[in-house]
Amino acid sequence: MTGNETTIHPSAVVEPGAQLGTGVRIGPFCHVGPDVVVGDNCELVGHVSVTGKTTIGKGAVIHPQAALGRPAQDAKHKGAKTALEIGENCIIRECVTMHCGSDASTGRTVIGDDGFFLAYSHVAHDCVVGRNAVFANGATLGGHCQIGDFVYIGGLTAVHQNVRVGDRAFLGGCSAVVGDVIPYGMAAGNRAKLRGFNVVGMRRQGMARADIMRMREAYRVIFDPQRPLKENLEIAARDFADTPLVGEIVGFMKQGGKRYFIVPPLKGDADEGDEAV
């Protein structure tokens, strides 16, 4: 969408106080609340509800029946004015829901730039979602999740509250993810288990074959059942110090989640991954 003219369909309701950038298009039967900020060249296609203290970055396209900025679905939330912050150039498809933060936590839900959220996906209160995330149809986050950059979440997959998912991880469809997923990891199942690395995604990002092979060697060390995980992490940090990507995984695992464990490999799997590296 180009041009500097902002247009509002006669059937849309834009409440006093809302701030609209240049080139914004508000389609039929949309509702924009008084504390909403809509960036330049955004389009609300039709029947879109944006309420609460919601900020939408420039270039977003939001499709019918999306509901953004509603209060947190948290019994501890007492109704304070909290925020939803959506980055630039996001595509938000039909019936997507994204809630503001809760006053019992950070008070902010944050969505990075260039996200693609397919129909019926959901981002709960106080979540932080990185750049270039893809949520397939029906993908769901519980509250307080932290999702890295370039993460793909498959259709009908649910991520438990407080879970972290590292950069460029892949979560298979129809999975229940109740623990933290390492960067570049590929997890699937109910309950989800690691199935090696997201090698397809790594190749698409231009990662060198040698780096992928080194990471797979480190994976086997980190998840070696013959030693405690803490010892395995120290060995991996020492033996793969020449591979910063391994250091990223080790750092993620040492940091630990708020409440939940690291998703382990499928029993007997030393990294099935994608053999055609």
C-alpha cells in the first residue's frame, strides 16, 4: 500500500484519541480504541478490533476478525492499562488474537518486526516474540513465553506458559511444548521432544555446512546420557569454543527458564536431524 492519504470507511469507528499515521486504511466495521497508535501505511482490512494501549508498527496488514489489545486472560490481572506493542510489517490473518500484558507481570506483550501470524493463532499476555516469527494456523502461546527470532510454530501447536523458544527453532504441528526449546532445535510431539536441529531452516539462513556439522557434534555431547547435563554443557563450551553457535545454545541452556525444563531429545535420538546436510 502506498500514498499518504489516510482513509476510514464510513462504517468504521475510530475513537477520539487514537493516532493514525499517514497512508493508513481502516476498512469496514473496524473498531480502533482511544489509546491505539497505528503506524504509517497500515491496513485494517475489515471487521478488525484494536483496543487497549496498542501500538502497531508501520506497514502492518491486519485481516478480518482479528482482535488485538484485549485485556490479559489472567485471573491476577486487576484491570490496569497495560500494553501491546506490534512491530513493523507484520501480517496478521483472520481471527488472530493478541492480548496486552498483565498488571501482575511486565505489563507488556511485544511482537517483533516482520511476523506472519496465520488464522486463529494466539499470543497471550506478557509474551515477547522476536523478529520474523511464523505462527501457523491455531498456534498458541500461554502467558509469559519468550520466542526468539525466525521461530516457526506449526499449526495447532500449544506452547505452555513461561516457556522459552530459542532463535530459529522449529516446532512441529499439533505439538504440546511444555519446556524450553534450544536455539535451532526442532521439537515435535505430545509432549514435545527434540528431533535434532532445524537443518532446513539453518540452510535457508545460509549457515555453512561445516558449522551445521559442528553443531550436531555438540548436540551429541550436550545430550549424552552418560553424564549429568551440567557437566555436558561445560565440556561443550570448552570443546566447541571455536563455534559461537554452540556457545549460543550452551548460554541459553545455562540461563534456564523461569519454571520449566529444557525439552530433551526423543529417547535414543542422538540427533536424527536431516542427514542430507
